[in-house]
Amino acid sequence: MKSGLTLKALGYRFPAEWEKHASTWLSYPHNELSWPGRINTIFPYYHQFIKELTKGELVNINVRDDDMLEKIRKALEEDGIDMQHVRFHLNPTNDAWCRDHGPAFLVNPDSDSPRVIVNWEYNGWGGKYDFDLDNQIPLRIAAGMNIPVYSPGIVMEGGSVDVNDEGTLITTTSCLLNPNRNPDLSRQQIEQTLADNYCVEQVLWLGEGIEGDDTDGHIDDLTRFVSKDTVVTMIENNKGDNNYRRLKKNVRTLKTFRLLNGKPLNIVELPMPRPLYFQGQRLPASYANFYIANAGVIVPTFRCRQDDEALSILSDCFQDRQVTGVDAVEIIWGLGSWHCLSQQEPL
């Protein structure tokens, strides 16, 4: 990296998720503390997610060791997954949430290094969980791929931001301004770091995330870009639900935003699924946690009447791709879903 120049100044960009992928990166689930007493229930659905991904791209999977690799290979083969589109990497992790501990790939086809990795610091969502192995994943992947790595030195999670590839990034104050992340940085300093390393011109701030989200309010459970000028955003119609007021406020805030061309956002509302609880704990079930893959859009579903409505709305938003629902009722007990588990590698 040239001294004194930011990635933005060097002409790099962070492509929107809907742009063509070289692959998707995953970290295979193994931490029983994330799904207490139920980790074995998640694998049929996790494997279905992998199968959907392999329809259009390579899937790179981080695993702990050779024994784990062989067990996973056998399980995937038994579930009919095309192993020609799967690669394993001996990169041990604390957990499975690759959106947050995985590499952020930036591209610049005119550079001698057409791809670089931004190595954000990761601290287990404010020190809530172990993170020593997870925090090494971007460095390990960069070394394995022999591509340059840039380390801004601040805590940042992939699920906390979303971009439109037209210079705009959206996030939440409840997460990025939380003192458990970067207590010594001001909002202005965080905005500048985002601009320099995600290569954007403006940062739009929403407030709180949904109830049950232990990440302190990641944007990928709340509001997502589906095109350069359109977002989908979660709403709750039940006035007695704790999400009702915060999501109404979110919509009001979105209506005040302007893109760099001066135009307002197109806002598409997505219904919240029925509330899900496990052992008395509210789970962060949200249709906004979809993943945009090459072959289609993979949407978490929750065995409720809102599933079909959400899939129909998202099908209208992504008319060039197949929108597929994959049951996430077991996965969400880990407090995340398909987007949280995956990280795109652009071409």
C-alpha cells in the first residue's frame, strides 16, 4: 500500500453484494455455545444454504483441522452438494459468523493489485464472546491468497454496514457508536474511516436495531440496499410489539435521507415475521438477513404466514434473480441467519 494514500484515493471500491462474486466465504459451525443443546439441528438447513450457493459460485469454507474437514466433506457429499464448487481452508475460528469476522474484499482492476482485503478488527460484538481466532481470519485468507491486506486498526463488522455502489453506506448509531467498539473515536472519525476504507462519499445513520439482536443493532437485520436507489426495511404492524416504535422511527428517518444525486430513497417495506422465542429469549428473526448470491437471493424463512409475503416482495425487488426461502428457525437460535454466516468475494 502506498504510504499516505487511502484505499479510496487509490481507486478501490467495495462492490455492492449484487455484483458478480468469485465466491462466497463461510466458517463452518462448530461452537455448541452458539446453539446450546441444538447445534445438530442446524446442519440440514446450513447444507441447503451451501447447496443454493454452489448453483452459481464457488464456496470457500473455513474449518478447524483435517479431521473436521473430512467429516464435513462426507456430510456435504451425503446431502448431494456438488463438491466441485466447494473448497476447504484450514483456518480455525471461534464461531461461524463470517459476515463479521471474514475478509472485506475491495477491487480496482486498474491497479497492480486488483484486489485487496481490509482487515478490520473484530472483538466479538463488544467483548460478548471469544474472538481471538476469528480476528485472525482476514489475515490468514490474505496470506493464503497472496493478496495485499490493509488494517485500519479499528473494530468494524461486515453486518454493521450496507452499500449501494454509488457512494452511499448505511449503518446504525446503536452499533458503530457503541462504546464497546471504538470508545476513543468520534462519529466524525468513524465516518472518515468508513469513507476511506469502504470507499464511499456519505454515511447514512439509522438508530436502533431489532429486539434480540446481540450485535447491538446490525443493519443487515434492519435495512438493506436492493439496488442503487432502493432499500427494503423491516416494519412491525403489531403496536404491542417492542419493535413497533423503533421500526416506525426507522422508516421516518429513511424518508429524510437523500442520495448523492439529491434524490430520496425508494423505500420498500418488509413485514417482520412472527416473534420467535427460545427458552424465553427473543430471537432476531428478520427477512432482511437475506444473502444475494450469483444464482439467486437466499432468504431466511420462519414457518409463519409472513414468509410468503416477504418472498413475494423480495421477488419484485430482484426480478433478475431467483428468490429462494431457506428455513432458518433452527439457525436463528444462534442469533443470526444466512447473511450473518456469509461473506462475498467479488470478481
